Amino acid sequence: MAKVLIVEDDEKLLNLLRETLTHNHFQVETAINGTDGSDLLRFYKYDVVVLDLDLPEITGTEICLTHRRSGGTTPILMLTGKSSIDDKERGFDVGADDYLTKPFDVRELLVRIRALLRRAEGGTTTVLTVGDLQLDAKLYRVTRNGIEIHLSRTDFALLEFLMRHPDEVFSPEALLDRVWMSGSDSTPQALYSSLKRIRKKIDNGNGESLIRSVHGFGYSLSSTGTKDKSEG
């Protein structure tokens, strides 16, 4: 479940984009001015940023340029009410990855965002398979041995992230930063509770767990399973 930041000062459009992306199983955070948008992008990690070119306080151009100069690599889709080649060239020159001129069909926005995600992940598939566990990010469906497993939104997002990075170890802080919404109940206890719920639902009951705890480092998802089912 990709995490998207939308920075747009048109409140009506902002609400429409948030509702559309949420309905399509994205995690969405929003800002209505350049200052708030710049702060969120500086302190939190996102998979894609949808950024209006003309924002109050700090422009989208300035936000994009600052992000790139600081080493930020998050894909940025620039929105603008202007259609001239000069404006588009200016957006690409400061590091935007794509450009969409208002007004636009929200379906095109979804297509552009998914294309940026695939490019960033090197052609990411929507169907993930680890052993006999399968997750379909588009259909929002998890199965093991063909049996469907129902997960909450947060638990689904955490499992998807781990399945996209099998055998990689992530610290609790990294998982909270990548999966939980900024400013939410992103605490270690929330992470432990989520891991416990996921393990209970996806493990096959033979004492092995697909999610392993690496003492002193964090957690990873392994296709071979592990006897370790501890919460911490």
C-alpha cells in the first residue's frame, strides 16, 4: 500500500484526490500550503508526492528543488493550471518526474502515480508471492494456500511492505516511518500489536512464522519460516 503526499491549495480538489486515492487503497497525507508540504516531505518518507506548482507560502517549484538538492529521490508528480512548454520545462528542470495539467481526469492521475511507483521499484508487480502466501495489492486480497485472509488496512500495508522486501531486515523505527501515517499512533506497541495480528492470521499453526524477529535489529519476512514468534 503506497504512501502518497498531496500538496494542493484548492481544498475541493485536495479532498477529491484524497478520497479517490484512499478508495484505491493508497495511504494519503495532505497539506494545503507549501510550508506544511515542505515540512512533511522533509521529516517523513513517501512513495510518491503529488505537488501543485503554484502554492501559497512556498511554491511547488521551490519544494521540489529543495528536496532534490538535499538528496531526496521521492517521485514527484507536478500539478499545474498552466500548460505552456516553459512551465513544464521549469518543473522538469527542478526535478519533477511527471507533469499533469489541470483540469484532469482522476483516472489519469491514478495511471500516472502507478507508473511512477513501477518505475521507482523497477517494474513492481501488484501480485506478490512469498512461498504459499500471496498478496494482490490491486484487489486488496491476501491468501495462503488459496484461503483468503482478512487484514485491517494498517496490517495489510505492513505485510505488503515486508513482502516487497523479503529477507531484508527493518528496524521498528523504519517500519513505523514507512507504514504508519505521520502523527498517528505510530508507537512500537502499535507495531508489535500489528505483527502479532498478522502472524496469527498468516502462520499455518505448525510453530513456524513467516515474519522473523532479528534480535537487536528488527523484523523481516522469510519464505522459509522461523520458530521465533516473539513480539519484540
